[in-house]
Amino acid sequence: MLSSVTPSDGEKPRIKVLVIDDSALMRHVLSEILSSDPEIEVVGVASDPYIAREKIKLLNPDVLTLDVEMPKMDGLQFLRNLMRLRPMPVVMVSSLTQKNASVTLEALELGAVDFVSKPEIDIASKLKEYASEIIEKVKVARFATVTKLVDSKARRCSETFISPVGAPNIASNLHFKTTDQIIAIGASTGGTEAIREVLERLPIDTPGTVIVQHIPGMFSGPFAERMNKCSAMTVCEAQDGQRVLHGHAYIAPGDFHLSLRRDGARYYCVLSDHDPVNRHRPSVDVLFHSVAKYVGKNAVGVILTGMGKDGAEGMRAMHEAGASTLVQDEASSVVWGMPGAAVAVGAVDEVLTLPKIAARIISLYEPHR
């Protein structure tokens, strides 16, 4: 049911949403879920990108929900055009399939704020189980920082990383080198692209890097593969008991906590399916607390863009253990929830714009090289 009630004087304007999906059932269910929140108004629906284009002009929505697979025009092409010509917050709606996981990650690269996973069967009842998550993501998207897509930002992570001319290829030696330093990174909303920007700027001899991005299980593998193609480092989805090596980055699998343990001078990945922390599994706090315990002052902790407060207490533990702690600044963050929460608890040494984070990480471990 579409709402058309105009807020009275003094009331907070509602978030205007346009639902774009070729499925009549999905349009109905999403509209019903979003309209159930008094702060949201579904101003219209569209069954394909051409209808959506006209309704955007007519209705001027604050947020779009956009199906990944669309008729007449591919959802990615529509998003690409939108972000070049009229950038605005978009929440993608994607089925939990390997193919759609890769497409959704590309949509995030193009500028989508976040995504919602829709079930393959019994859509109406299953989707309603995630109503609060859908509503929250739309509300966060409304105030997210969205920038215009330009050709330089539209670069794909589909081609294997090529080292700069003259850079020595020393990966074969580094594969067997352990390190007593660790880089620990946490992120959520907007984090897939923020992590990419950091990883592609880090050199091949970076200390072992462990990463938690809030992401569903079906998406973490394709995300790791995508990052591996963007980085001089070897990037993979972490496995339980896997040794943390120099020149490698390990991404927490969706639905599993990632932490570290130490055995002598060596660090190992530990995966667990314990209860969510701060509503998340994987949780940044779980990783950071383990890094504080086992790595201490030899670690660098980084919190990038993200919704909520996950990682703040873990970063405070790292800070108190002597680690260097960095967060992304508000201006360059899609959502300054997690970095802001870490600042609020006094856990942060430096607040940096995203392009400067990799350089600062390098400067912090360079004295030990």
C-alpha cells in the first residue's frame, strides 16, 4: 500500500522511497514493509528502469530500492547511468546466489549504499522476517554520503592486479615469511569499496592483514576474490587454523567470527559460530579484542565506514594495549557510525580521509621492515 500523507507543520519529513522491481509480489511486499514505518513513505513503484527514470523525475524520491536483475535494462547499467547523471542513495535487492553476489558487489562499487538479500522461496513471509533490517538500511541510506560516478571511479576489479613498473615481484618469498605485526581492519555499510581502496594502495610486503566486513556468507567468498584482483597482496577468505603470512590479507567468512591466536611468533586465524556480537557475525569487536590480546603494540587497527558501533570497544582495547588506531573521517565515509563510535569512546589516535589511510598504515610499519 502506497502512502500519500503529507506531514503536518513541525513534523519530521518522511523518507520518500521508490521501489523498483520487475516482480509484482516483491513490489507489494517491499512497499508494505517500508510503509509500516511511520518515518518512511513509499511514493511509488516501478517495474522496469524506464518507468523508474520517469518516476524519479516526477516524485523526487530520497532513496531507491533496486532489483539486481531487471527487464529492458540491466540493473547495473541503470545504476551506472543514475550515479553519473543524478547520484542518489540506492539499496540493492539481490537473491542469495553466487552470480547475484558478484553483481551486487559490482553495484556497491558503482555507488549503491547497501543491499538486501531476498529469499529464493516463500518470499512474502521470509522477507518480512527481515523487515527491521530492510527499514534500517533504507533509513541509513537516506543520510549516506553519495558521490557522482566518474570514469576514474568506474574502474572494475575484474582484471588481475599488475604491479607498477619496476616493482619487484617478491611474492614467492613472502608466502613463507611470518610476521610479528598485524593490520586489523573493520567495516560495514560502504565498507566493500573502502576496503578495496585501502588494499589496492598497500604494497606486496604489507604485514599480515585481517579484515571483518559485515557481509552475508554467500557474499564473502566473491568479495575476497574481487579484492584479490585489486591488490598486490594475496587476498583470501579466512579458514580456521590458517597461518597469517606477510603479504596476505584474510577476510572473515560471512556468518563466522574471525579472531587471532598466537603460537610462538606465529599468528593463526580462528573461526567460530558463537552468538552475534553487536548484532553481527562476523563482528569487528571479536577480531579487535583478539588482536589486542595477542598482538598488542605490534598491531595497527583501522575502522572504516559503517553503521552502528561494532569495533569501538575492541579498538579501545587495542589502543590500551599500545596499538596504533586509525579511523576513516566523516566526510569520506558513506556512514560515520562505527568510526564515530570509536572516536566517542576515546579509542582513536588519528582520524584520516580514506585516501590517506593506506599511506599511514605503511608509515606505521615501515620502521619495522
